[in-house]
Amino acid sequence: MAEEKTTKKTVKTVKKDVKAAAPKKVEATKKVETVEKTYAVRGNIFEGKVVSAKADKTVTVQRILTQYVQKYERYRKVKSKIKAHNPVSMNAKEGDIVKIGETRKISKTKNFIVMEIIREAKQWKQWVFQIIMHLR
């Protein structure tokens, strides 16, 4: 019986933190190819101004709508912000006027994609400046 008790004992292994040798740096660079997915545009197509382009491959597009208020017989401006997918090929920046189209759900908040850049931010500022100078 004494032999049975000694064979049933469990052996605990103690793990020691051993610092692994740092991996050697490889001088050869890896070529990364980006493959863009195609999204079928279906449903609404909107135009708006890119307000934020901070997130990776995502832009926030702001639309300004006019809504009629029947009680006061007047119109009011309503702002709407939409998150849209910004493909690498488009690369829309803050201040650009873009056309976005509705597509399948890309993430929790994104179901639009940037279709084209109508006017870039620099061109927009120059265009406004020309109009102001023309009015003077």
C-alpha cells in the first residue's frame, strides 16, 4: 500500500521566466499588396462634405437638408452625419465634397461607400475665394 500512495502523488512543474533571444532582423522587405473589395451600390446616393477623416478607411460625411416646419411656415436646416467607407483608391480628405452610395453593412456603423470626390478641399477654397472676389 505504501507504494500505491507514492505513485499517486502529482508532480508540480515550476515554470521559470526565460528571456528568449531577440529575433534577428531580416533586411529583405516584404511586399504588401492591398486587394480592394468591390461593394455593390444599391439604394440611396447622397452628396456631402467630409467632416472627419481621422479613422482608418472611414470618413464622416455631413449633409445639410432643408426641412419645412408647417407650424411656423418656414424652413430650417437639418444636419445629418453619415459614416462611409473610404477606399484606398479614393482617399477622401477632410473638406472634400464627395458622393456616397448605400451598400451592404460594412461594419457596425458603416453602410455607405465613397463613390467619387466631386471637389477637393483646396479647389473648394479657391472656388469660394473667386466668388467673393467677383462679388466685390
